Amino acid sequence: MVSCGAMADGVRISFTDVAKRYDLRVVFRSVSGEAVPGEVLVITGPNGSGKSTLLAILCGLLRPTRGMVCHVLNGDETAREEWRNHLGVVAPAMSVYEELDAMENLRFFARVRGMNDADQRCHECLELVGLETDRRTPVRGYSTGMAQRLKIAQALLHDPEVLFLDEPGSNLDPAGKGWLGEYVHGLAAVGKTVVLATNDRDEMKWGQNHVTLAG
Amino acid sequence: MSRLLVEALAVAAKDLRTEFRTRVALNALGLFALTVLAAVSYTVGPYRITAEDRPFLLAVLLWIVIFFAALAGLDRSFVKEEESHTAPLLRLAASPTAVWLGKLGFNLVLIYFLMAILVPLYCILMGYKIQLVGGFALILVSGGYALAVITTIVAAIIARALTRGALFSVLSLPLLLPLLIFLIQGTAGAADGTAETVTSTLRAVLSMGGIMTIVSAMLFPVVWAD
Amino acid sequence: MRVADILKWLLFAWTAVVIVSAFFYVRPAEGFIGESSRIVFFHVPMAWIAVLAFLVSCITSVMYLKRRDPKDDIRASVSAGLGLLFAVLATTTGAVFARIMWNSYWNWDPRQTSITILLLIYAAYLALRGAIDDPERRASLSAVYAILAFVTVPFLVFVVPRIYWSLHPDTIINTRGSNEFDSRYTQVLMASLVGFTGLYIWLYTIGCRIEAIRQRRRQEVL
């Protein structure tokens, strides 16, 4: 493995010359950038430019055709197995279980993550996103906005060092968007790393660093 | 180790709970098996086959019903995760081994549940007399295990492909064929009372199940993560 | 390149000699109807290549999972394609022979069963490759499937025929023993095995080069 250079606390994600190709489609040819603790990295680009694909590669769900991605935690490169304990993801293509209710969903994710005081943390997260009263309704009966809130709660459940957000404000009401923006700022302020893929003008203002993908 | 078990149980419990609420796999598996059983018992019935052919031919029919029922439903737990887009979050939250163990547990519950209902019904409807009931039960249990292990890893593979339905049978069958032949032999042996065939079958089925368990445990993280 | 050219001509000469001697150097073996024994010189090497190609596929699959080198994936897929071709050839020649000797194209002789399953494995492997459009995922999933199939095969080759035989003793029709054949037979068969192996290696390297060029052209688009 190529070392990525040691850094201070928090999670740093650097990616160099990353490319992804499917059989009949080139998603992007070469993208580089870096997400550092305490800052929000914004990925923008028109539809089909590969924002979600890049996000999937950065969180380790997809193998790039070429290029290198490094996850560095507190100065050490993290192993794949350990990496998943440090990130939370909200993305349109990643759903929670529709047959379960909000509480069951969170409890399940807490359990497979091996968390201890799970129930209390689940309630906290539901309260945070404003779903505490609807926690016993199956997700199937949720509106898209409520489902989005639950996905955010799921991503925050284990208090991750890195948060990946793919169009997080979609389907949220103005109040929800406002809350989310402030919350993300708060996370960055305490040294968390945030990667945000969006085309929303307001959301783009959350971040200091920008990576723009060509169409 | 115990932590892994707790996580695996969480996965299996989640699958059972969603399955209990939707009954997708159970319907696929159970309805298929019952329809085929009805068709077989109507067309072949208990007395069409001569007494000397019975132990073998009825074993063939029994295992074909079980295998094809398995192929109709045991891919659901993985395919559903992909189709409802829940797989990525599970991938990010749970350890691969816990997912594999959980899904294997879920498939074991399904296959044993199917067997518990199908096999007695089959024996009654077809008039299948088993001399060595204990051996027969052991063959069913070990055969169900090997069947679940093999179909679980194949289901994990095909869930990540574009065309899933037909691929599951196409990929499973070559791997299942030796198992099918072993089990038919052993069941025929249990029916006509040759203990020797039963033990040699159990050896073969258990060794196949064991090897497939080890290989699956090693390879599943690759299948799941890529 | 010079060495490769010489080897190519050597292979040509070698197989030519094998073909001629298969028809003129060896006399028809006893216990076989007419000239039917001559097919063995082509049938057996084809079956051998079908198995060899499978082995190569499995080994390169393991190497892919270890090194993640796209070239290993190319090797595995090319070898599987050749394996399918030779398995089909072996099955067909075998069926023709069976028709002449035993008056039926197909009778689920243990060897026929084994090659059928090998055919099914190849078909399944290639079907899986065709159903995944992400090159990285296709490489690793098909490698896993090749390894799973590899683990299954010993059970087929060693265990299934034996059980099968004990069940249907009347289907044991494969009674040729080595004493019925003179040394010429062995010589030609061995030479043919070497020739076919050379042919496989040649086709394999060409296949790998073609596939590498195809991938490079895709990379150029990238």
C-alpha cells in the first residue's frame, strides 16, 4: 500500500486520479481532491457527471477502475474492516428497511454495529431529526421527507467521524434544510469531515472546498 | 466471536421479521413446493411405481421438489437487499461475516421450515415408506444445510448481477448436482434399509457442506464488498 | 517474436504428423467397431484441454483475487472460453464414438456426466460474466464462482461416478484396458496430447492479447 502521509486528528480522505468506467459508459476520467477534518468538501456537477459514483468510491462501496483513495484516521491509514465504523452515509440510492418502523431500523443498525446503549442513542437520533412521535410507523407509510430524515438519523447513529451526504436536502422542508445546514456546520466545527454531493445553490454554500465534475 | 454471533443474529432476526411481514420468500418457496407436490401426487400417486423402484424413484422426486423449491426462494434475502436498495447501508454497517452468517441462518430457517411441512406431506401422499427413519432425518438435516450453504453464496453473487432470476438456477445447478446425486442415493438407502449407503452419503454430504462453508466464509467478504 | 514464430511452425508440423499417424501409423484397436478407435487420438486430448483450461481458469482466478491485476481476469476468462469450446468438442466427439460403439449418442456414462457438468460450469461462468457491467465487480465475482466450481469438481470426478456405478452396474461399458493397445497407440496419443496442449497455449496467448488490446482501446476512451 502506498502511504498517504500522516496527519493530525480526524479523518482525511484523499483521492488521486480516480476514474470509473462501466462496459458501455465512462463515468469520469480523472478526479482528484481531498476532504479534511473540520471542513465540508462539496462535489458538484451536472446530472450524470458521477457525483454519486464518486461518493460510492470514496466511502468504499465501489472499486475505482483507476486511481487511489486513502482514508486516514488520526494519522494512520484505516483498514477496510475498521473504516466502516467511522462513516455515515445519506444517499438517494441507499434506503432503510421499508417493512420495519423507524425504531426497528435504527435498533437493527445499532445492533449490527455492535453498539451497547443502543436504545437510548436511537431515541436521541430520532428526536434530533424530529421523528420521535412517528417511531412506530412502518417506513413504508412515511412520506419521502420523513424517510429522508430517518436516513439522516441512521447516518448519525454511531456518531461517525465522516459524513457523506448525497443531495441531503432533497425532499426536506425548508425548516429541515435549515436545521441540516446548521447541523453540518456544527459537525465541521468539532472537527468532523463532511463530503457533500449536491447541485443545490444553498447547500453548495455549506462548503469551503469544491470539486467540480464535468458532464 | 460472541460479538460476531450477536451481529449475525441481528441480521437473521431482521430478515425473519421483514419476511414475516411480506412473506415473499416463503410464498415463492412454499407455494412452489406445494404446487409441485400436488402435481406429482396427482400424476404419479402412491401406486403408479412398482414396489422395487419406489425407494429410488420416490427419492428422486422428493429431492427434485426440494431443490427446485430452494432455487425458487433462497435467493430472496440477498436479491431483496439489492432491489430495495438497502444493501449499501447494510454493507457499511455490518461486518461481512456477520451478514453471511445471518443470511445463512435465515436460509436455514426457510429450508428446514419447508422440509418440516413438505417431507411428511410427501411421505403420506406418495406412500413413501422409510425403513431407517433416523438416517432419513439425518440426511434431510445435513442435506438442507449443504443446500443452504451453497445457495447462500450463489445468491450473494447473483444479487450483484444485472439479470438475476435465471442466473440463480444456472449458477447453482452445477454446484448442486453432486449434492443432489448423493442425497438421492442416501434417501433411497434409508428407504430400503441399507444403513451402509446412508452413512456413506452422510459422509459425502457433510464433507461437501463443510468445505463449502469454509470456502464461502473465505470468499463471501469479496462478493459482498465488491 | 522469432521464437514464437518458430514454435508456431513447429506446432503446425507436430499436429500434422499426429493427424497423419493417427490414421496410418496405428492399426485399429481390437474390440472396437471398424475404425472407431482412431477418434480417441482427438477425443481424449480435447477432454484433457477442457479440464486443463478449467484448472488455468481457477488458478488465474485465485491470482486475481490476490493481486487484483486485470490481466489475471483476462486470463481466467480467455481460458474459460477455450475450455467451453474444447468441452463441446469433447462431448460431441464422445457422442459420435458412443453412437458407433454402443448404438446411442448419450447414455449418462460417468464420464459423460462429468463433462456435462463441466460444460454447465463453463456456461454458468460465462453467463455470469455477461450479466455484470462493472469490470471490477465482474472480475471478482466470476473469480469467486470459478473457485466455488473448482471446489465442487473433485466431488464429481471422484465420488459421483463411483456411486453411480454401484447403482447402475449394467452401464459399465467402458472396458478398454491398456493391454489391448500396442505401444504405437500410446505414442500417438501422447504426441497428440502434447500437440493439443501446444494448440491450447497458442490460442490462449492469442486470446489474452486480443482481450488486452480490446481493454486498452476502452482505456483510451477513458
